[in-house]
Amino acid sequence: MREVLLAVAHGSRDPAAQDRIHALTGRVRRVTGTARVATAFVQHASPSLASALAGMAAEADAGMVTIVPLLLSSGYHLSTDIAGAAAASGAAVSGPLGPDPQLTGVLAGRLGEAGVPAGTPVVLAAAGSSDPRAAVDTGRQAALLAAHLAVPVVPAFVTAARPTVDEAVAALARRTGRPVAVAAYLLAPGIFHDRLHRAGAAWVSAPLGDHPALARLVAARFADAVSCPRAA
């Protein structure tokens, strides 16, 4: 039986977002090689996490399941939704994807693709969460990106936390006297990414998407989790 990597994304009603997540897990499948890779969503898309785990439990040849959250920070979905489902099913769970130095390279690459000139101050725009751990993780990723680019990088949020992306763009432009770029700290297109284009920035990068380095990071999270002893 092969180990199973169950990649779990937040989920979106936007078909383009679902397509991008499946493109990412397709890359992960090619990177891992020997593992079975499946995809599920916490909400707004199918299959749900619960149904995916139930389906695997019913398969006679299913191997041990390791959930890799396709989430860029800690927060409620990881600590409650995913952790609860994992505990009920006996699956292991890896840490979230961020913060991580590999994401720094992906973010910098997406800014370059958007034509952002060197030296441009940046707002790192995350989805946002009421869980303070998510804001801390986003701040750490912003610090990694600031060190890499050698420019000011301010974390901001589309919803549920402050500063908002609009607030951060305006404040950073006033502080630096320069046009500001928004680095989309989002996995997929959708309503949150659409909002970034209305924040007043001169440039907005594409979502992280199915970048090859992101697929390698997912595979690394899986390998780390599999190497840890499982509870009896």
C-alpha cells in the first residue's frame, strides 16, 4: 500500500480557483512519485475533507493518510477543522506551508513576472483570519520577503484582520513616497485576488498557484510528516 498525501485547500466557489489547486496537486503528484496524491477542500468545493477521508477509509488498499494543509499560515481551519478530522480518522497532519523561505522565492518570482521594478516597497496581502496566529505567521513571511528584496514589506489582509490591504498600500506609499506593489499571498485566483486590484497599488502579482517550488514545498511537508513516528 502506498502512503497517501491528502492535500487540503480552503476551497472556493470559483472554478478557476479549484482548477489552480488541482494543477498544484498534479505537480505534487509528479514530485512525490511513489505516493498517492489526493485533493480535498475545507469548504465551498468538493470533495470535502470528511468525504475524502471516509472514501479512503472504505478502500481496502488505502495506505496511511497524511494531510498536508494547503494553507499559508496557522489558524482556525488548521487547528479545528483539519485537526479534528485527522484525529477522528487517524490521519497524520503536516504543518502549514508558511512561513517558509521557499515561499519567499515564489513571491519574489511572481512580483518579477508582474513587472515590479527592483527597490519597490511591497504589501504582502494575505486572506486574513481572526486567529492571531495567522497574523503572526504572515508577519514572519513579510520579514523573510523584506530581507530577500531589501525593501520595506508590510503584511496586510483582505478580510478579518488589520491593516487592510487598502490601508497598508496608502500608508506605505505615504511613508516611502513611492509607488507600491502588492504581493498576493494567496494560492489561487478568486474574489480575494480580485479585491487586490482595487487597493490602489501600482502592481499586483499573480497568486502563488501551481509554481514548481510550491509543489516541492508541499512534498517536503509530506515527507517531514511521514518521517515522524505516528501515535499508536
